[in-house]
Amino acid sequence: MADLRDWIASAPSGAKLPSTRTLVARYTASPVTVQKALRTLVAQGLVESRPGVGTFVRVVRPARSADYSWQTAALGTPRSRRAQLFTSLRTVPNDTIALHSGYPDRELLPVRLVRAAFTRAARSDAVLDRPPTAGLPELQAWFATELATVAPAAVMPPMPSDVIVFAGSQSGLNTTFQSLVGPGRPLLVESPTYWGALMAAERAGVRVIPVPSGPHGPRPEELARAFEQTGARAFYAQPHFANPTGAQWTPPAADRVLEVVREHGAFLVEDDWAHDFGIESVPVPLAARDDSGHVIYLRSLTKSVSPSVRIAAVVARGPARDRILSDAQAESMYVSGLLQAVALDIVTHPGWRTHLRGLGPRLANRRDLLLTALREHAPGVVPELVPRGGLNLWARLPERTDVARLIRDCEAAGVIAAPGDEWFPGEPPGAYLRLNYSGPNPGAFGDGARIIGRALAGQHPE
Ligand SMILES: Cc1ncc(COP(=O)(O)O)c(C=O)c1O
């Protein structure tokens, strides 16, 4: 194959390959092997076979400029003018110091458990069966039990049937906003908040209303005012290790927010994306403390199990659950049973708990390494708080910093960070960076901070 590929690379397009019989003799390979190699080359688009005539180097068609201008009129104005690809999802060359990504490095994943679970699942009926729309019953039960084990005695925990499995919580957010809020209706969100939630809200056509949120969450009276002024019936929030700020609501603050939500007959859409990434704190979801159907709970395994095992759950009760399930069915019918079986295998394996116990200290090391590096080499980058969990530092930059220019300068010098602007539903009230400490090579945090510090100093000479 390699030899033929070299030959093809230097041959003119349309050149005829030697016959199968010649290739068999030349490579002392069987006809079956030669046919297999040729089939692969055809599949790779390098050669084309003309039955009864032979195999030929693929004719390269001359490039011509295409005119798609008619689509402008057919499509009309775009729904959104936001950047199409957000920084957290960018893939960058291996030698870049990557502080931008939202996804943990492989060394933080339960690699052995994931590989073994796929092997077991490949031998099971999961590769053939269609799971129910709401999810594999055992996986529904696992998600429900996660909440039940931390629910106070007086609270009725959710049933497995209250759980709907999604292919990632991004998909869960899209459906939840569509089902429970709907086009033109208001949705309160923390500001700043997860850009993907803003994108999902925009897709669902809902009207996003920002509510400022600090290190302990939103101020209850401000939230109450926003409910009253807008008539909103839903509030999207991350009570634990929020992306991007790392904020965690205290239990009394969480109680007050729940009270406000209940008083306004509204839903709290609780996004528990970092449930498995506690460092100094084990998060207790608000959903475990509510049995009145006001909390719609999202829990994702994408980042803690594997970005390839894209499994999450939405837990909802009453008619809200029925509406979400009905929309989920319309959207995707069901989530791959194979991935559900793999996720279930991993989270019910004794090694999963062991893995999680080791994860907190490793995240703590990385977080502290980045904090120290910033303090030493980039004192103008000031983290708003030391997060007690999650994967990110949210850092304030000096006033009048041109964040876009800072990002460009850093990238040119080999570091990529995420501009804070992407997390604000409105105009950013200041200059911020989000720095993720779960990426590859924490040994390079010092160099990364040095580059950011230098680029920032270039904008603010003493
Ligand atoms: C706050 C928050 N919610 C939801 C998601 C999406 O999760 P998933 O990967 O399960 O779609 C992310 C991913 O970055 C996130 O940060």
C-alpha cells in the first residue's frame, strides 16, 4: 500500500496501475491481498477502478470557483451574529500551551475503565438493541440514585422514570429551553454564564435576561426583581463550580434562590456540569432538596467519563418531564444504547469511586500550580476566587485591556486562553480571561503565565 501510494503520488492523473497479476508477482503477495490494497486505495480516493479495464490514478478535476450567492437570498439574515466557533472547542497544535479548552486531559480520565467498558459492551446485546427513548432503565436508576443518596429524609427523591438520558447536556439544554420556555419568552440566566447555554437559548428563540451573579450566586432580591419585571418562569444557573467563574452557592444562598423560584411559580434549570470535579467541596445538588418539580436538573458524564462517551441526564418531574421527553423523542428518538451501556458499566464499577477520589487532589495540584504561576509571572491577571471545584480560573484583567488583542498576542507566542467576553449574555462589564487548568502538560503553566504576563505588560507599560 505504502509503495503504491508513493507511485501514485508521482504518476500523472489517469495513469494505469500495473495489472493485479503483475502486482502479485512484484510484491510476492496473494491476489486477495493485492485486491484488498487496491480496494483501500479506491476508498481513499487515490485511484478509480474501471471494471474489465483496470485501475487508474484518479483524474484530478480542475478546481473552479463555485457561486453560492443564491443561498444568501434563500437563507435570509442569520439568526445569530455570535462567533460560530467558541474558543473552548478549538483544537490547537500539540505544542501550544492550551489553557482554553473545556475538556480535561486524558490523564484525568478513567482510561482503563473506559477501554474495558467498551470491550465488554462490544460483546453484549447493547451493540444491537434499541434502548427506550428515556434511556436504559438501569442508567436512569443510577442517575436517580445519585440524587436520592444525598436527599434529606423529608424530601421524596426522584424516581428512575423522572430521568431522561441525553447525548450530552448541551442537547439536554437545547431541549429543556425549547420545551419549558419557548420562542419569544424570557429566560433568566446568571451573568456571566456558560456560552453553550446562551447558544442553546438563542436556538430555542428564548429571550435571555441576565442576572448578575457573584462568588456566592445571584442576590435573591435581584433575582426576585428580574422575575417580577419580566414575567420569566425559568432561571438557568450553575450552583456548583460555575463555568466560567468557579462560584459555588452557599447552602443558605441556595435555599433563598429556591424560595424565590418557588414564589414565582418558576423552574430552576440546575446545570451540575462539574459534579465530579469537586476539590475542597462535594456538591449537593439543589435538585436533591426539592420534590416540588421546580428544579430541572442536568448532570453530564462527558467530561468526567470521556468526551467520547457523550451521556448526560435531565431529571424533571410532572408535566415538565413529559414535555421534555416528547421533544427529545422528536429530536433524536433515543440515545445510542452502546454509549449508555458503556457509561453505566463505568459509573457502577468499583474503580469509578476510586478514580473520583484521586481526581480532586490532582485538580487541586493543577489549580494551585496555575495560581502560583499567575501570581509570579502575570500579576495583572487576577483570579476572582480560588474555586473549590471545577476546571477553570476566572481572572480579571486591568481596565481598558484589549482582550481580543491579548488573546492574539498570546496565541502568536504559543499560548491559548479564552476571552471572557464569550460568557457574557450582554456587554462584558470588564476584561476577563478564562483559564482552564485541566488541559495537557501542567508543567508548562509557568511558561504560559510568563507569556500572558508579557503580552499584558505590552498593553499596560508602567
Ligand atoms: C456549564 C456547562 N453545561 C453544559 C456543558 C455541556 O456538556 P456536555 O459536554 O455534556 O454537552 C458544558 C460543557 O462545557 C458546560 O460547561
